[in-house]
Amino acid sequence: MDNLKKLFKILKAELCFWSIIGLLLLVFSCDNKSKHKALAHNLDAETSKHVVVSKNPTSTEFNAYWYAGEAEISSYKLEQARYGELREGSAVLIYVTEDFLPEIQVKADNQNPKNISVLKLNATKNFNTGIYPYSIMQSTFYPVSNDRHALKVSSSMQEWCGHVYAQLNNREQFNIMTHSYFEGEADSNVTIDKAILENELWTKLRINPNALPTGKINVIPSFEYLRLKHAPVKAYVANAALSEGTYTLDYPELNRTLSIHFNTVFPFEIEAWEESFKSGFGASSKILTTKATKLKTIKSPYWQKNKNRDGILRETLHLN
């Protein structure tokens, strides 16, 4: 009988031991699953899910619109000046908030207090010049804090002759890398003093149009314009003016004027724009005006809309 009692005590102790081990393994397993699930969510997310505290705190209205897990997509009817003629095409402005890594200057996979919340603009244009097509895209990553220059600007342009790429990184100065199929441009890495970027003004406007710079200012024109005109990447003097619903940049040296028309009520949607400059070559060149007029604006987590059935959204945006 004593032996049976001892055996029972041993079995009971072992049962308690293994029960505790099993409970610990279950808790650890659940914690791991939770972490993996959160990581997967972050990797899949396109928009920033939280507001980073900044020198200029954002309003409740701003947060509700821009941190709702959606992008704002606006389509435009485009008349693009190229080679001395106007070409019909389309333009799209895609605005979305993201968490941005300040050092390597790319979109963050995970949320971190050191991340910078940016309002990103992907601006695209598509038009044909005779037999061959043009495709232009510019990306601007601008701090929601609205207290500094864009952290990064990139631009690519494709047509049947070849393609070009440019990228600006905001460090102690502006570091600019360019690649081109043209002999005179080829590959380059330059550093220039910081100045207002025309590219960043399109995002600054969406945060607070009243903060746009006015008067006689130094501005680095859009990467699109500089590439199309094969002009040096540098700051040019511009006269900037802000009136009711219109922001205008006039570059005397470039004989170029850009006017952006926007809704004066939040979220300050861009309704249209015009850009006048000399187009063509030699004696046949003339001042033409590129125009873009808004067709439709939607809010959508477009990165999830990649099924064939989602193509209907292109119809909604009048892009087909």
C-alpha cells in the first residue's frame, strides 16, 4: 500500500509539472502568433495607421481624412505640350500617408516612434507623341509636420527612345542622382544647396495652402520639366503668388508659368492646373499651355484592388 501511495504522489507531481510546461508553451505560442500577425499586417499596409507627433500637430479633421487606411486618387483630362504640339492624355494624382524611415529614406515595414509620417504624392502622366507613348511618374515624400523640405523626390520617364530616372535625397544638402540614355546626361551624382522644391509644393498645398511660399523665391522646378527640357537641376528665381484658390509660380528666366487651382475648403483638392512654356525646337518653337482638368476623385485602398473585377474602378476614374 505504501508503494502505491508513493507512486501516486510521483505521478501527481509529474502531471502538475507537465501541465505547467504545456501552459507556458501555449502562452508563448499565442504571443508569437500575435506578433507574426501584426508584422504581416504592417507589411501589407500602404498607409500609416497612427499620427506621429510633430512640431505642427495635425487636426482631427486631417487625421480622419488622411489616416483612414485609404489613398485619395484623382484623375484628370490632360492636354500636354510636347514637340510644339498639344497631345491628349490622362494624369492621375495619388495621395497617401506612409511611415517613412528618415535615414535610408524608404517606406517603413514596421511602425516605430522614430518613423516620420509623410504625405506621399505619386503623380503620373500618359500621352502619345505620334506613334509612340510617353509615361511619366514623379514621387514626392513630404513630412506631414510641414516644417521641412521633402525627404525624397524621384522621377522616371519612359518613351520608345529610352528612359530616364532621377532621385533627390534630402540630407545635409540635396543629393541628386540621375540616369539617362542621352550622351550629354548619362549617369551623374551631384550635391546642391537646399531650396524650395516645386515637387514638394503639391503636397504642402494639401496640408496647408496658406503656408505656401510667396514673393520672389528660389525654386528647383519639377523633375518632369527639367527632364523634358534637358535643363540643369538647380534653383531658379520664381515669383510666387497665392490668391483665392490658385497658386502661381512664374519663372522669368525659364519663360515658364505654373498655376495650380484648388478647393479652398479642406482637404484642398486640386481641381486643375496649367503650365505654359516654350515647346518645340528652333524657329518653330512657341509658347504652349499644358492643361489638366479633374474628372473624378475617389478614396480607396488601391493596393488591395488588384483583381480583374476591380478594373471597374478605372471606369469610375474615366481612365479606360
